[in-house]
Amino acid sequence: MTTIELSELAAGFSDISLGSQSVFRAALEALSYPGRPVLLEVTFEAPKAAHASSSGLLLALLEPGSLLWLSPSLADTDAATWIVFHTDCKLTPHPHEADFAWIKHWDELPALECFALGTDEYPDHSTTCVIDIAAPSTQTVTAPSLTLTGPGIAVTSTIEQLSATPLQVEGFVEQWANNQASFPRGVDVFFTTSTGLIGLPRTTRIQVSG
């Protein structure tokens, strides 16, 4: 993590209580209706190295002492300093220890089984992964979509524009099948877009489409 003067850090929530409550509601809605994009109100100044949606989600969810794993492209940026300063969380180099993981690029996402999966008695002792899909590269091959079924979805739901290669998407879907089959254990995922959140709880089944 780089050393950055406090005067250079972006500000957190303008009103901590109201800001956190707004993000909590968005996160709950996203997990209750998997695949549905949920707008996230920005009442803070996001760090330069990260997107406002992922920054705001973690700003609200992290608590003092929470363990956060950062993907390599975030580890030595103002985003790392910003989130530690505003939440008093602790950074860990070990995915299996993490309460939360912040992933900026698909090719930095470890195998899901590398994260904490919780136990049958304490399924909440698992990692929540925040994966940024807000800034697709113009060089990225058009990725297939994900078709979702399961609790909270009337028939099916679709996630598009994943900013990943077809191989990365297919690999994720294969890992997710094992994650979903491990219920009540397993990780939960938030995809963060340029404007908000998409929830993918461990109860959701996904298939590649398109």
C-alpha cells in the first residue's frame, strides 16, 4: 500500500449514517433480486484508482478490523489507502482469510475456492467478492452473457457486458457451479457497474448464454 498524504485522500460519505443506509438498501436489493442492476447513489468522493460503485459498497460494508483482500492492481493505489483510512479495515494477502475481496480486473480473480467459504454451522464466515465490470476494454472480445435462475428470480435474469473474455466467463461459471452446490457454504458476489450493483448470491444458478 502506498503512502499518501491525508490531505490528498478523497472524502468519505458526506453523511456517514445516511450514506451507509443508502448503500445497504442497494446491496440488499441487489442480493434479493439477482441479476437486476441497482443504482447506487454517490455521496462521497471515490479514489482515483477505483470506481465509485465498488468504492461505495465497501465503504458501507467494511467494519473496523474486517479483513480485505485486494487484487494486485489495487494494492498499491490510493484506493487501498482510502478504504483503510475510512473504514479501519485490515488488508490481508491471503484470500482464504478475507471477509471481503476487491477485484478490479477479471484476470486478477483467484479461483473461488481460494476464498473463505464458511462452514455449515457458520455460512456467513465467508468472503464477499466485489468484481468491477464497469469499464470494459475496447480490446476485450465480446463476452457471453450469464443467464440466472433461482430464489428472487421470477423466470430468468441476464447479466451482460461482463468485460471479460469468453474463456474467463466460462471458467467462472464452472467454478460457480461448485460454489452453488456447496450451499449453505460458498462466496457471494457483487458485480459493480459504472452506475451501481448487480448481486449474485450463492443460491443463484448460472449458465452461459449468447
